[in-house]
Amino acid sequence: MDETSKQRLALLIRNARGDESQRAFAKQIGVSYSSLQAWEAANSVPDFENLIAIAEFLGIQTSELVRHILAEASEMETKIPKDAAELLPLIEMLTPRERIKLINYSCETLISSD
């Protein structure tokens, strides 16, 4: 796996973990703390069984996870949405946890701008 893919995977795992500790998240997906720590630092990559566990935690197919990790930067990743119709497909790519964070951030931003 190339460095870009390792970094993409590391970010995905960190985002999936959210505010949970590395130890608690590692236990939740059934891996060792040191393995999770190495994945988040992009020093190593999970084996296929662990990729399956990560995908299950995220609620996505393993093939979707692998495509995300190995994909080159797509136009969707680099394009700034102009309206809600362009934004919705990006939001649909977020994990449920990331969607909640986005909603909370949006509400806080709207309230503070009043």
C-alpha cells in the first residue's frame, strides 16, 4: 500500500474512533491497542480480517472501504460544492458519527453568528 493510501486509512480510522480512546476503540473492533496505534500513525496497515472489522464498524461494505483507501483523489474530493445538491453526495459518504459532528458544528456556527 502506498503512503497516500496509508494516510487515507489512518485518517479514516481516527475519524471513526472520534473522541473514544484508542484502547476502548481497539477493544470494540477486536484488535490490540498497539495495532490500532500503528494504523493511526500510518506505520502499518490492518490485515484483511481487521479491514472487515473496521468496515463493519463503519457500516459499509469492505469493498467500499478498500475503494476509499486505494482511490486516487477524485474530482468530488477536490471540488468545493456550490449548493446543497452538490453537498449531499459528500455528506452521504460520511460515517454516522461524522454526520453528527457536522450537524453539531453547523448548529454551533449558526448560533454563534447571530
